[in-house]
Amino acid sequence: MVLKRADGLRGRGRGLIFPGIQGGMVGAAVFGRLLKDLKIDCSPHGFRSSFRSWCSDEGIDRELAEQALAHAVGSQVEQCYARSDVLERRREAMEAWGAFLVG
């Protein structure tokens, strides 16, 4: 539902799902400001850290969890040969994470 509503924004953002006002990437401070405006006592890093801990608790493999967080995994040589984005596995993990968040 969120992605369908955001679809109209894509024309501004060179293929980005949630482009910034100028059409580029959203600035790093935007999410922190949003949380503050919504009076949610958490930081963007807190969300990411919670996700990573949840992955460990749920048995989601380390490489998949790190890739979902856009972290580099493995040595430079391993990174050169790692061509898959494991999109479907990341999608499943994110759907499970979303279900966990909404209870």
C-alpha cells in the first residue's frame, strides 16, 4: 500500500521510491527529524539496530541481514564476486520484520 501511494513520486526521483524534494536521495537527517516530529522516542539507528538483533533472534543468516542493511559483507574479493542482490530473500525477511512490528 505504501509503495502504491509513493508511485506518483517516482517521476521526480530517477527511479528512487522516496525521492527528496529536489528529486535526489533523501538526506540522512530526514528520518530523525520525522521521528522527532512524530514524537517517537527512537533514532533511525535504533530501528536498524533493532532489525539486526531481530534477525539474529529469528535465525536469519548474517549475510542476508547485513545485506538488508546495505552493509558490505566479506572481503573485497568476496564483494567483487557477490553479484546477487538476494532480493526475494530480503523481501521475505522485511515482510516478516513488518509483521513483527505491527504485532
